[in-house]
Amino acid sequence: MSDEPKWRTDFPIRWEGDNYTTRREFTKFLVLASGATFLGNGYFVVKRLDQQREEHPTVDVASVGEVPVGGVKLFRYPTEDIPAVLIRLGEDEYVAFLQRCTHLSCPVHYIRERERIECPCHNGVFDARTGRVVEGPPPRPLPRIRLRVADGRIQAEGIMPA
């Protein structure tokens, strides 16, 4: 009879196979991976909130009455390389949007007869009053520019979050 305890014969240990990850090591990995994922997502949330708080300049777009009812005036906002469109929908009703389709950034155009904004590249259609998607592939509404009327001038003063 051998001197080894019975449990050693029942559960023999093969040292060459003893390179598995321990529960403690696996738990450390899970904690570190979860922490890295949390920090990564937190970075994008903070970045998104920071973009929404971004200060936009106040820019004169047109004088009241300069654009006829149903007419359009193109301008640049918030920088000189971003096209935007001012639309006069009614006597005292103005709206402005960035002029890039939210699908693939093609320029959009106001169609007065249908009171909608269309993207000719992929047949995207937006509501002219709200900028929301009516038809087509655009995934988001058009970014709307906040307008203010002061001293007979229409001014752009920010971009509303979608």
C-alpha cells in the first residue's frame, strides 16, 4: 500500500496541465476590461456633451423682408466652410438648416411647391418646418439653426441638438 493519501489517487495532479487561469486572474481581467470599457464610453459621452455646449457665433443672415415668402437665402454658418439655408415659410416664419444631408453630406434644396427639403443624391426628403426625415435613407433630421430677429435683422445664433 502506498503512503499517498487517497485523495491524491482520486484527483491526480498533472503539473504540466497546471497553467490554467485562476479565478482571481480571470476576475482581475474582467474588472480591468469593464473599467476600460466604462472609461472609453465615458469619454465619448463627455465629448458629445461638450460638442452640444459648443459656442456658436451670432451672424447676420438677412434683413427682415429681404427674402420673399417661399424664398431661400444661402449663407455660411457657423464657419465659412459650412453651407446653410434660410427659408421663409410665411410672413413672419423663418427656419434655417445646415445644407448638408445627414446621409452622405450632399447639398439639400428647398422645394417650395412641396414645402420640403430634398437631397437629390439619394432621394432623401426632409420636412421644411422641422427638418425631420420624411422619406429616404437619411438617418437623422437636418441640424436646425437657431434664429433671432433683432433690429430688423435675422441672425443665426446656434445649432439646436437633433
